[in-house]
Amino acid sequence: MTILPAAAAVRTLLVAVQQVRLYGGDHPAAREASEQFFRVVQAGLEQGPVQIEIDERTVIVQAIPQPTEDRYVPQLHAHLAARRIGGLVFQRDADTEAVVTLVRLLAQEPEELLAEGGLADALRAAGISSVGVQELTPVAGRPAVRAQDPYEAAVRAVHGITTATEGGQPADIPQALLAAEGLTAALNTEPQHLWRCVADRSHDELDPAHAVNTCLFALFAADALGLPHEAQIELGVAGLLHDIGLAAQPWERRLLERTAIGPRPEWRHPAEGAFLLRHIGGRESLPMIVAAEHHLPALGQGPVLPHSNLVALVDYLDAMTCGRVPAARQMSMGAALDQLQRGLGPRFDPVQVRMLADLIRRQEAAGLEFSAPV
């Protein structure tokens, strides 16, 4: 008997949706991610219908609640809840194209999907009858589920800002500000959830999660330093938008600057990022300064603003330890911290390096596990 791997179902569904949101439904990577999710579901379909649903706090796969410690669980929970989806039922006749269509619909913004009448109506309009939808039913007197967690909100914000900037629109600073405020508030209310989010190293450096992790690592450090609330918010916005200059580049150039061993003096995105952010505070704007300076410490150039040093450090740490290519740049979190503390590789502020290493190792001592890059 083949048993549906529940954790894999949650992970592959969320990854497929994220790939479509990031690259578009016609991109080969998005198609492959959707087909991978179908292969996981197909294993369970041998025994009958497969059901994925949510309750007030978690995702339930084939009647088995999934652990919220798994980063993918709260993210998928929030994604479905925002679209008023209480559950999905895959019938035995569900095929690859039905699942690909489902993933593309799930990748739409909540407002866009709900304007079409919701997921059930959208599937019917697409001629898909092998996937059923359970609508989310609120409990009287309180919301049925949390609509969205702050990490997922920040990922969506970065995606929206980047997409708009690619289209020639000004960077949406208010959206970045709201995301940074949400993350800063969550440092006090649910810090362990945020640590679990950044502990997952499966994102690619091209993903919005890289910007959010850069922001979060900087916020954890700022909180440890005791920076005022306003300074933390500004630093958070700077972390979210440090690479916004990439969105102004053609895709080929962007891929080159993101995936080559670097940074390199000829890279253009720092200056382009500063130019894009020039309207939010002139020469005194922290996000603009960080966008211009965040690669200078690694290039041995300076002096730079201390905040730029910190963003440069956490940007490097996240990029070197996430699941991305080329493989030569993949390092475990422990190896990266050891390299930095021994003064190998780029030379960052040693005080900031020690402080960040201490924060991370305290979390590891408390049981947090940073996944290996994949």
C-alpha cells in the first residue's frame, strides 16, 4: 500500500504556488514544481481521494494534523485562509493538468481569486471537476483562522514591490513599511516562529524570501543592540529593499549578478537600487544608502554606514547558506559563521559578526535546526 507523504504534500504544494507567483505559470520551473506536487498527491490517490484542509491553527492532510514547527505548514495555512479555502479534495481522476491549473489559480492574489467567485467557481470555469473545494466557514464571534502570518505577508510584499518595479513603477515604500512593521511587532509576540522561518534554507537567492530573511536577521540584530523602534523599522525597510536595483535590470543581467561568485565592482544593481529609492528621503534615506552600499564591505571598500555593514553581513550569510546555485556557494550555517569569525572570506565588522553568531548559536542551543541548503 502506498501512503501519501503528508509533509511532502504541504511542502510541494506551497513551493509550486511560490514558483508560479515568482516566475509565472508558463515557466519550466513552475511547471516542474506543479508536476512534483501532483506526483506526491498521486501516491495517495491509489487508495482513494486525497484531502488537504485547514483548521484554526494548522494544515491537516488525510486527517493528520501537521506540526506547525514545519515552516511550510503555517505558510500554506495562511495562504489558503487568505483565499477563504478551507480544504481541497483530489478525486481519483485528478490528472496533471488539473493540478497545474489548480496551482496557477492558487497563485493569484486573494482579491483577484475572490473577485472571480472564489476557487471553486474558478475551477468550474476552467472545466476542472476532479478537484473539490471546501469554503472556509468562520466561527461565530471570532475569525476562523489567522489570515496571514507576518513572514508570509513580507514575502508577498517583496514580490509585489519587485513586480511593480519590473514594470517601471516606483518602489512601493508604504508596502515595505507595513511589512517591516509587521515583522518588528512579531519579534515581541512570536519570535520563535520567525526564527523557524529563517532556519529554512530551501529558498533561492532569487526568491523574495531572501530579502525577507535579510530583513529579519538585521531586525534580530537591531533588537539585540537595543535600537529604538523607529530605527528598527527603517533598518527593516532597508533590508527588504537592499536588492531592489535588480528589478530594474533585464532578466539575463539580473541572473548574472545574483548567481555569479561575488560581489564584483562592475555590478550595477546597488547604484540602480539607490536611484530607485532616491525619492523616499533624499541623501539621508537609509534604504537608499543601504541599497548603494550593501556590497561595499565585501569588496573591501568603505567607510560605509554601520547599518550598511550590518545588512551586507546578513545578506551574505543568507545568500551563502540558502539552497541555490552554483553549488560552490552553498554552505551550512555553522560553516558560514565559523568562516566569518575566523576572518576568512569577506571582511565584515567583527563586532557585528560576533553578535550575530551569538544570536544564532543561542537559538541552536535551544533546539533550533538550520536546514542544509538543497
